[in-house]
Amino acid sequence: MMTFSHPVRLARTALLAIAIIGSLGVSARADGEAKLLAPSGTLRVGIYPGSPSSMVTDAAGKPHGLSYDLGAELAKRLGVPMDYVRFQRVADIVTAIHDGQIDFTVTNATPARANDVSFSQPVLAIELGYLVPANSPIAKIEDIDRPGVKIGVTKGSTSERTLPAKFKNATIVPAESVKVAIAMFGRGEIDLYATNKPTLFEISDQMPGAQILDGNWGAEHMAIAIPKGRESALPLLNRFVAEEHSSGALDTIQQQAGLRGATKATRE
């Protein structure tokens, strides 16, 4: 019996060493990912109020949203604290990410924005549409392109860049924020508002009688945006997105944020 005890001890020691080395490797990798995605030691999450794709508050005053909740989930996975940085518009967040002031947000992954930030695989696809106030003479999309019709869009948004080419007679009117746009309706400064449908549903909840017109003028492909130069973290982010889908966590986030008008994204 004593003859074999030494080799057995050696085998056990070797297995323990392998386990320790493996755990150290995982720890080092996780630490490296955290330093890459949150180099300040804190994951800085860019949010703006008024859109379920970013941040809204429920009836109890609790915040929810894609950027808000996915940022919290990623920070937990990385093992780092999180700091929400609030902006008025998504365009300002994209600029802050480009300048390295923000680490994370979820936004429309357009080719123009891809020049300034790096994107994960799509998280969700969201229809783009139009909202009209109560008693509007505009009943369908075909009624929009007429002289004197004023289409509100968020300043610096995809809508502002895209819609001028679609309309030859209607006028595009930029608004500083979604909150400002609601006030512009009351003053007669805009006749309808164009953006993604989840945001339009949020606006309609605050404007009795408002309607979202049938149909759409395209779709946004929402993805995680991070600063350029951190592309080696994209495989981690893509796994993160896939796991949020498969676990049902993304469905829960959508429900809590009241995100309506979204479909599953097609991922590469």
C-alpha cells in the first residue's frame, strides 16, 4: 500500500495545480476584460430619459430600459461598479463614447455611427414610425408629405439625417429632446413626430388621443456601442447578448421597460 501512496499524492497535487492554474487563467481573463471595457474601474453607462431603449421610469418611479438594465448586467458580469451618466439626446452619448468619456450604451447601429464607435451584434430590431396628436388630419403615412406639414425629429438623430430625403414638401423640425417635442405639439410647432416606435408609445402615453400611424419607414438595429480601440472585447459582448437572449433576461428587460414595437434582431 505504501508503495503507491507517493504516486497518488503526486497525481492529486498535479490535478490541484491544474485546477488552480485554470482558475487563475479565468480570473486573469475576466480582469483583462474588465480593464478593457471599464478602464477607469467603473463601467460608465450613457443613458437619456424618455425612451425604453435607454431609460424610462415606471409608475413607482423605478428606472428601466435597455441601456439602463443591460449596463447593470454587464457591470455585474465584469465585477465592477457602474455609473449612469445622463444626457438629453442619444447623439450626445455617441459623441461621449467617441471621446472616451462613456464606456457603454445601447443605440441604433447605423453606418454613420460605426465610424465613431464600435458595435456588438444586434440586440433588437425596432420599427420606426410616426405619431400624430389627437384629432390630427393626418390619418396615414401618405398624408404626411404636404406643404405646411411639420415633422418633429430629435436633433442629431437617425430621423433627422434620414427623413429629409423622403419628403419633398413637408418640413423637418428638430427638437432638443423627446420632452421638448411633447411641448412643441402643444404650441403647434410640429404636426407629427418621427422616431422609433418604443419611444412613440412612451409619448402617446403622455398625450391622450395621440396615435401611431400604421406602417413604418424602416427599422433600427439596436446594439451595444463601445469606444473604438476596444474591439477585442466584442466576442465577450456578443456572448453576453446571446446569453441575455437565451436566458430570457432580455425579454424581462423589455417587459419592465414597457418596450413595444421591437422584434428579434438577426445576428450574424
